[in-house]
Amino acid sequence: MARKDIKRYSPEELKALRVRGKTRTRADAPVREIDADFWEHAHLVMPGPGKTSVHLRVDSDVLEWFRKQGRGHLSRMNAVLRSYVEAARGRR
């Protein structure tokens, strides 16, 4: 059974939407071809074994920016924090 909130587009339809400015990606955003070299050096980043609920105070404009990105804004905020932690661990 198809969900009503899932839409399917061909690559050509997606390109046309992007050119018309109808996607989240800016029409003037650079395009990077994903080649074998990308996949050779890519690594999978998985979330930790569990999450802890926490009350966190963040700047209003920061929260609003993440919310404007759509559903999953808290997961994206966590991903940014995870990226920072991984980078900081690599500096030791």
C-alpha cells in the first residue's frame, strides 16, 4: 500500500524541479558527480548504541534554522554534534 506522503520522481523530473527552484537544493548549488573514488573513501557513520533524553537550551535562531529544514531536525542536530565529537576525538 502506497503512502500518501511519499512521492516518486524520475531523475529528469528532479532536475527540472531543481532548475525551477522547487526543491530544498538551490538551483545554483554545485553538482558533484559521485564516482568510484567517492565510494572507495566513504565510510559509514552509525549512531551510538542508545540515546539519552536531555533538556538542552539552544539559541532560538539555531533551533529555528534546523526546524526549517523539515522533519528530523533533532536528529540532524544530533548528527552535527556527533560530527563535532568524532572530529575532536581525531585531534587527540
